[in-house]
Amino acid sequence: MNKYIRIASVAAAAAALLCACSREMAPQVEPEYVDVPFVLSIADEQGDATRATTALFPEVENWIYDYYYVQFIGDASAYTGHMRKTVTTGDLTVTENIKLRAGANSTVVFVANIVPAGTNYVDSPGWDATDGSVQILDENGIPFLADNENGVLTLNKFKKLRFNMNNRLVRIQASDNSMKHMPMCGYWQGTVPAPSNDGTTNTVPATVTMGRMVSRMNVTITNKTGAAITQLRMLNASSKAYYFPQTENEDLKSLDYITFTQNVNIANNNSATFYFYTAPNYCQSNGLETALEFTAGGKTGTVKLGSDPEAGDYNLYMNTIYTFNVTVK
């Protein structure tokens, strides 16, 4: 009996020794974090800035309030943060240090005006940054972390994530106000340097140009029907926008759209201008093109909207203002 006990004890000791050797051969390297200065600014925009027939100043759409950022090193997520959580007065340009993980081949995505302080849009980006961890949910509320190898969110996965701005678009439609808290996105790519021996970081801020995550349509309607136009409907208004700036995406699905209905009174031989905001629409003439429906004299008619309808391009891109002149006969 004692013989077997001694053998077992030796075996256990040997196993413990092997574990200790293994730890020495592959030591854990703690990641280094550094504060990096960034400048966020919005791309210039010209034209009216509201759906109302009385235009406001373009700056209404340009203010930056709160913003999230998500850092990827290579394809793997590394860190996220939420800045300016209590800001209620927007800025056209934001300069400040943000915490990042040191490393080459970094992509830092910025998303602004998702949950500005003092608002109740009931919009949520699907992630939090209270402890530096990344928790990003898909449209069904299921963490992306759950279906990624080794529980790592990838940049490729992030590029497919969309922001549902349905609540915001419905409010704009109902109140006839401008998009004051304009959802924006942008990104920076480069190397995040490790802190120097004296603890200093970069002194020259990295610049990020933010783009609006919406399409805006300025529609001037001339009525030649012989009766008053009494109702407008925006059909297939996209409600979901990609967080990562891109111009080529999968076609949207029917659940990605909402309909705006507006009672109007455009007399025969008169004209009126209306302003609409939607998320970008990516479609290939599949019956989900954004369209404007008119009702006059008990009859209805529609016209499809897009970047170049005559050429069959019915896509509506982010950060773009479209002007349409429509004569209804």
C-alpha cells in the first residue's frame, strides 16, 4: 500500500513540475494600453438641414455629442470605450485622448450620437464599455461573441452589424424637425505605439472624418393632376445603417424597412418641397426600392427614388443628399 502511495505522490509531483516548466516557457504578456489623441470632425455638407419647409442652418446636422469607439488589432477586437456620456451641447470638432491597446495593424471605429445625454430615442448600439470588454449584440439581441471562434469578435463580423434607427426616424417624421442627433461613423487605421519610457504618448492627434449614417432626400413636388395632392407616403424607407462606412453591402430584407405617411395639401399647379431622412438603402431593383407614393383625387401613383434611377441604380448611400424634382400628372 505504501509503495503505491509513494509512486502516486511522485507522479503528482512530476506533473506539477511539468506545469511549472510549461508556464515558464510561455509566460503571459500583459497588453499595454496608452492614451492616444484624436480629432473627430464631420464632413462638410451643403443644403437644407431639415424636413420642414423652412430650412435650418446646416450645422444642425453636424454636431457631435457622445461617441463610442471599438478597436481591432488585425481582425480581433481589443478594446472599446464610450466618451462624452453627459454632453448635451454638441461640437463641430472634438479633440481628446482615448484609451487604446498598443499594437500594429489597428482599426479604430468611431460611432457618434447613438445615445446622447438627455434624449430618449431608445436606441442602443448593442455594446458596453464599462470594463474595457467588448459585448456586441446582433439584431436579435444575441452576442456576436457567442458564435466566434475562441469568443473573439472579428472586424469582419463588425462590418456586418447595423444600427436600427427606426425610433429616431419615426420621431423626425412625426415632429417635422431636423435630425439634431445625427448618427455618424468613421474609422482610423494605423499603429498604436507603446508608451515611451517617460510615459509620454503621441503629441500629434490622429484625424478621423465622420460621415452621416443617413441618406437625405430633398423632394420638390409639382402638382399637375387636376386635383389637390392630399397624402404622401415614403415606401421602403430603410431603417438600419451599417456602423462601418461602406458602399457595397448585401441587399436589405423586408424587415429592414418602414413606411412614412404624411398628410399634405398641394393644390393643382402648385409646388412644395419636403425633406426626408432614411438609412441608406442597398437594393437591386428587387421590389424594395425606396419610392414616393402620391394620392390625389382618390387615385395613387408612385415614383422610385435612387442614386440614378434612369440607369437602374436604386441604391441610396450614406452621408449623401439627394435632390429630386417630381412632376405628378
